[in-house]
Amino acid sequence: MATVTVEVNGRPYAVGCADGQEDRVRALARQFDAQVRAVADSVGNVGDLRLFLMSALILADELQEARGGKASAAPAAASSDGVAEALNAVAARIEKIAQSV
């Protein structure tokens, strides 16, 4: 197993991967970093965990759409403020769990 150091939002992270997959992991990390930075530009500095969570949810939504699934269970008229509030609530719960471990 290989280890690759990638940078996301200006911080290095060591990531394990299968031998020969190092370039793919680096490329995926660059893509994720771009998404994290875009979210950070939109919402400001809310902490890495929240930025990562928001970015992961956006990417998961895009993947689901690409696979032909529904983008979300929320009505089309749902406001982005409501989505942001829900993401913040989930992130706060995850942070609380992470701090208790």
C-alpha cells in the first residue's frame, strides 16, 4: 500500500492508496480541494470539518444527478438558506461527536 500526501484547503493530509493509484488520488484530491475552496469562498471560514462536509455533500449530490437519480428529497422551491442551515446543523453534530471521541 502506498501513501500519498495531498493538500486540501492549504493543509497536508497523508492518504493511503493501492500501489499505482497515487496519481489518481492526487487528481481526486485536487478536485476536492477546488470544491472546498469554492465552498469556503461562499460561506467563509467555518472550519475544515464543516467545509469538508459541505463539499462532500455537494459532490455526492452531483454524483447522484450524474447517475440519473434525484438530486435531493427536498422540494424544488426549498431555499438555499434552509439547506445551509441543515448543513450547519449536521456539521455541528459531527463536530460534537468528533470532540467526544
